[in-house]
Amino acid sequence: MARHIPPALLAPAAVTAGLSLAPVAYLLVRAVEGGLPAFAAVLLRSRTAELAVRSIGLAAVVTALCVVVGLSLAWLVVRTDLPGRRVFGVLAALPLAVPSYVAAYTWIAFYPEISGFWGSVLVLTLCCYPYVYLPATATLSRMDPAMEEVALSLGRGRAPVVVRQLRPAAAAGGLLVAMYVLSEFGAVSIMRFDVFTTQIYTAYRASFDRTPAAVLGLLLVLITLLIVLGEARSRGKAAYALQGAPARRRTVVRLNPAAKAASTGWAVAVAALAVGFPLASIGYWLVDGSSRGLDPAVLGASVAATLGVSAAGALLTGALAVPVGIIAARHRSWAARFVEQSSYVGHALPGIVIALSLVFFAVRYAYPLYQQWPLLVLAYAVLFMPAAVGAVRASVVQSPPVLEEVARSLGRGPLGAVRSVTLPLALPGVAAGTALVFLTAMKELPATLLLRPTGVDTLATQLWTQTGSGSYGAAAPYAALLMLLAAVPGFLLGRREI
């Protein structure tokens, strides 16, 4: 393992860290504007403590459930003879295409009593478990079966080997889930469960005094940093790299009839709740609702805007995440920890806070960018950076460092070794992270509402506008297209990893 981070990696990683920390600087400026007494008054009130307990409790329960659901499905799809495993592999990734606020509405409209904590847990678990499932499938597909065979020959069983190799992917996915839940606004609002994000939004809408919202936002950042530090500590200094090239064969576990029936039932149940139920609701809106007044030109423009800005955001985020992911996987210095942990900060903030910080920057220092696509693309990069960093890091830690050392001994420089050895081996993680960002960006709402150019709508903003006015039939085409477009990368990614 290299002792010093190559400048060619450190410089772009520092840029990524700076972009991720910029919204925190905005919060600090807003928080101190009201003075120390106002800051302390918001921080010490009992309502703030109650919101902290609610937010952390929701994140903890959803994360635990997502790890269970994501790892179990990844194992069944990649490593067993589950009937229809390729179909289930694609279906398991599709919940990322379902906006959480749409999923929340479909459930609360069907069963109003489900609102509150457990309703939020249900909706967010069904929407977020792919954050664990996708990196887990990438890890399982590249795992060397020889290690399991050695463990079996020694009478140890395959479980310890598999669990050890899955640990980085599970930790990275769980971290993404926790931060997603902490920053979630739409689903918890519809479920009428008050957390930090709903109070921040209320504070921004209620008055011109930004101090309460800024203080709550800073507290949310602090909670996120504590979670990131805990994940890094749990990862420790263990090594997970493969000794040699990635395996080209996989161990397939043959399920007995009872286990096969139970596993199929589990996969069907998850797919039905996470994908089937929202699709059925959208189908109902299409058939029973009124979408006859839909303008095809408006729909086409929304599709083009969604694909264009989401692809740009995914490519930018993937490019920024590669050096951070490599540094996080290969180095243990304070600089490595700083750039990695900084990249996670933006994801914990509500989209409205990220958007307002960028508006603040554009209006004061770069007015030509105000309400232009580059600012929205930058917001996506700040919001969804952890999805790419976590996937890249989980993939790089499985690449043998000795191959880079061999490349260096043959005359390659640090950057040349990374380009010729590390990146090709880490390509599945890079692709998975970029796909995750693309899927998530297509359904992002608060930042898109504030930063999109005037008169331009994405599928997500059109969907929110129509559902907000109760026009569910008119919203159905946008929801259906959003899920259809997101299914394409999900299908390709599922075929690649299965």
C-alpha cells in the first residue's frame, strides 16, 4: 500500500471534497448571522432533541432492514439456482426508479392508517434496499470461489468467507441508506412523520429568518459525520483484495425444494411490494384517471430534459468519485480520510439546502449560472457523490495492490499504474456507482425544482406538480415514463452482475 497519495489523485479528490463541503460553509454563514444567542436557542430547545431521536431512529431501522433485504436478494440472485434469478435480479434494482414520494402516496392512499413511523419505514426500505443490493451483487460476482473451497476443505463453512468479502459493500450500501433517510423529505412529509428535513423546509418557507433551518442543517451534518466515522471504524484495516485476477467462475449453491420455495416466495414478495404495488397504482391512474389532455410535446421535452441532466450529473459524479474511491481504498492517512468523509457530507443535507447554497453562490459570485443546467448538474454531484464513491471503493479494495506494485516496478508511474491496472479492475464499481447516480438523479425533486431553468421541467417536477394538485391521472404518464427510463440502466446493470 502506498504511503503517499499521488498528487494526480489528491488534486481532483481535494476538488471533490471542496464541492461537497461548500453547502456546509453556506450553513455556517447563515447560522452565525443571527448571533450566538439565537443559535443556542434553536440548538437547546426540546423540539430539536425530539427531531434528532426521530431522524436517527428512522435511519437506523431502515438501514438495518435494507441490509437484510439487499444482501439476501444479492445472494439468491448471484450465488444460487433461484428460478428466474435473472428476472429477479433486474426487478430487485427497479425500486431505485420509484420516487419515494410516489411510493409513499400509493401506500397512504391505499391504507391511510399506515402513516407515521412504520409507514415511513416501509416506504423507505422498499425504495432504498437497492443501495445495498447493487454493490453486493458486484462483489459476489467477482468473489473468488477458491477461497470458499479452501474454507470448506478446512471444515469452516463458506459463510465466514462470504461475509468478510461482503463487508465493504454492505457497509458502503448501509451508509448510503442511512444518509438517504436522513436527507429524505418527500416520503416522510406524505407519511406525516416529522423529522429534521421537514422542519428545515418549514423554517425556510415560514419566514425570512434562516437561522433555525441553518442550525438544524448543521446538526444534520454532525450526525452524518458521526455515522461516516462509525462506518470507517467498523471497516478497520482489514484487507479484502483478491489475490490475482477476478474469478471467471462462480460457485452456485443448489437449493433444496423447501429452501427454493421459500427463497422464491421471498423474492416475489419483495418485488411485488417494491415494484408491483407502485406499478399497479400507476396503472390504475392511467386507466381510471384523466390524462387525455396531455401534450405529447411537453412530455417529450420532459423526457429529454430528464435524460440530459441526469446523464450529465452521473458522468460528472463518476469522474469526481474515481480518485476519492481509489484513495479511500488504498491509503490510510488523514488526508485520505478527510477527502473520503467530506464527500459524504452533501448527501446528508436536504436537496433544498444544497440548492439554496448554490443559489447563494450563483447570485453573489457567478450570476450567469443562476437557473442554468450547469448549476443543477453540480447539485446532483454534491447530493449523490457517496453513491459513486462507495461503489468505487468497494470495487477497488478487491483489486490486488500487488498488481499496481508490479506495474510500478515495470516503469509505470503512480498515475500510470492506476490507469492501466486499478481502473480496469474497478470498472464494475465505477459503472455501478454511475448507474446509481443516474437512477437517483432522474427522480431528484427539491434541488431540481429550485435550480432548473425557468420554463423547463423534468419528469420528476411534472410528476410533483400534477400530484400536488390532485391530478393523479395526469401524473400517471410522467410516473410511468420515469420508471420505464430508469428500468433501462437497471436492466443492463442487473444483466452485467448476474
